[in-house]
Amino acid sequence: MSSSCAKPSGEVFLCHGTPRRDIEYFLDSQVGERLVLASAEEVAERLGEERSELVCCGHTHIPRVLRSARGQWLVNSGSVGLQAWDDDHPEPHVAEMGSPDARYAIAEKMTQGWRVTSISVPYDHEAAARIAARNGREDWARWLRTGYAAA
């Protein structure tokens, strides 16, 4: 499967999953029923030949800021509105942030390189959870309220 990534300049590369696939985890790996920090070797393999100074991804919703072996900034800003979830691809697993707060990141180009700031912001997650419950999604309601996938 190809990746629908955007490259606005030679300095920044944006993708959903990895530079090569939209549905591949980049900075995390599945171990049993959980997502955990990927090893440096896994990250390097998934990064492939991408050479941009800053590579931003999503997909897992887990906020992370890493440096590649080549010194590149690798950023997953997290999720604004879904702090836990479950999936059955490739095998059943969950992702959990442990907090209902919205997450985002700010990347700033500085004279010495990039500065990346991860931000967690409280919001009315209970209102979002009530909407999910009204729509028959008690699982989403729990995820939105707690940031945990398990009850």
C-alpha cells in the first residue's frame, strides 16, 4: 500500500503512518496486546531513506518525540480527541494515553535546529463522551473519559 504523505519542503516530511505506508506504526510496535516504544532498529527501518530534518506522523495517537540515528526529529503529536482505542489489525491490541486530555505538538525551526514541544490540554471530554454514548459507542465514551481502553 502506498503512503499519502506530504512534503512541504526539504526540511519537513508529514505522513500518517510511516514514510512508506499509511497503516504502519512508526514510533511504536505491537507487543502482545499493547503498543510499546519501537526499538531504534525498527524506527530506522521504517524511516527508510527519508532524510528530512523533521518527520511528523500520527496513526497511533501516542505522543512521542524521538531522534533517529541520523539525528532527525521524529514526532507523533498524539490525538486531539481519542486518547485510547483498540484494533484487531494485525492482531488485537490497544493504545492508551492514560489521560483524556487533547494532545498536540509545536515544532519550531531554531538557529541550532528544531525545538519540539509536546502539549497536553484539558477540554470538556465528558461532553464528547456523552455524544459517543448517545451514538451507541460506549467503548468510545470510556476511551474519551479515561484515556484507557480497558474498563
